[in-house]
Amino acid sequence: MSVQHIIGVVFLAAGIIYAIYIIRDVMADREAFRSQPGTLRNTMIAEAIVYFFCTIGISDFVMNTIALRRLKLAEPETLPDCLITQGIVPGCFIAFLYLRNAPSVDVTTMLVFMGGLALGSFFGSRTVGRMKGEAIRKVLVALLIAAMAAMIVRMILSAGEPGTATALTGGKLALLGCLTTIFGFTNMMGIPAKPFTTVAMMLLGLSPITTLTLLLGSVPISVVTGGINVVRRRRYNKKMAISAITAGCVTAFIGTALAISINAMALNIILILVIGVAVVSLVKK
């Protein structure tokens, strides 16, 4: 078994552990589950859609932010916790599927990528837990604008000649580690890590296929690490969390099977389109 496959199995195990914890939390307080805003039918549909499109690189944080706000399922101060909790289990499942089926990726590049995200997420999750709702709102506004700018840069890069590298070394590898530490930190505030990490990897010359594999096979380390501090606070929407564990994982399986078979050029075009949709959605908010 390769290191890539071992990491995928570890992600799957972590997702199962978190799923058990969340289900036990829901079962222990069923009245709170029933009284939370939203209907299980609507949250199931929302999470099924979110995690199907997540498998081709669309940020689940962006889509879930739209769902939570439009359906009024979370207060501003609980939004980051909701996003993190919802993303853990399907994110781990998607990572397992990608790392099992996608072409091999450079182990050193992956470990530096994951290490930076884990470090930033651990400290970010502790910091956001001490922030007030209004402070979180201001940070969200500022960094979401930066996220939109990152998406636009990604679109410009994708419109040109894509990178061909499958690994990073030296200064580029060190820079990736520093950047992912920052992205992991801001991810705990509800700021989508995928747009930033995608732009960083494309700027550093990685190919679209390598970028997507690293993105979906490694980014879940952020929510897994941050979830240690977040899930136990119990400030998440239980209906959305359960829907992500069930409907989200089912459609993620379907989406991953389709995404893995797409060639590099088609994947590049799709990423341009879906990031454009995400930008429009963010502007409308």
C-alpha cells in the first residue's frame, strides 16, 4: 500500500470517528435536533447538491455559506462552526476516494501541504472560538472579498497555458507550506481554503490534475484538525451535519467517480466555469 493510500485510509477512519461522535450527540439531545431551524428534507437536498459539486473543486464552504444564510439555518457567530462540522465527514470520504483512485501525487509535496493546513487550522479553530459574532462577521466580509479576488486570479491562470509540474521542491515547497498555514487558519473562520490553495498551486506551476488531487485529497486535514476544538463546542446545525454525513457522502461518491475520469483540459474548463459561478454567488450576497 502506497503512502497516498495510507493517508486516504487515515482520512476515512477520522471521518468515521467524527460521524459516530456527531450521531451520538444528536441522539443524546433529540429535542434540540428537532427544534433547530430547517427541515431535514431541505437540508438533505442542500448537502446532496453541495458535496456532488465539491468533488470537482467547488468550495463546499462557499456553497454551504450560501445555504446556511439563505435558509437562515445559522447565526453569524455559529456559521464557522457549522461549516467546519458539516465538512468533516464528506470531506474525509472524498479524500479517501481521490487518494485511492487518482494518479499518484508526490508524497513530500502532499505532506508539506497537509502539515501547513493542519497547523494553521489547529490554532485558527482556537482563535475563532474566542471571537464575538460581530468580529467574525467583519473578518468574513474582508476575507471573502480576498477569496473572490483569488478566484478571479485562478480564472485568469486557467485561461492560459496550465502548469505541468507534479511536485514542488526547494523554495516553492517552503512557500507552499507557509501559504497553506495561513489558509488553514482563515479556513477556521469560515473562509474557503479551496480558492486560495488552488491559486497558490497554479501559480507555483502544478498541473490541473495534480492540483485537484492535492486539493481534495489534502484540504480535509484542515477541518479534521480544526474539528477537535470545534465539534465539542456543539454550536453547529445538527440537521445540516447529519445531512452531510448521509446525503452528502452518497452524492460525493457519485461525483468523485465522474470527476476522476475527466481529462485535464475538460477539468480546467469546468473549474473556470464553477469558480465563476461561485464568484457570482458571493457578489450577490
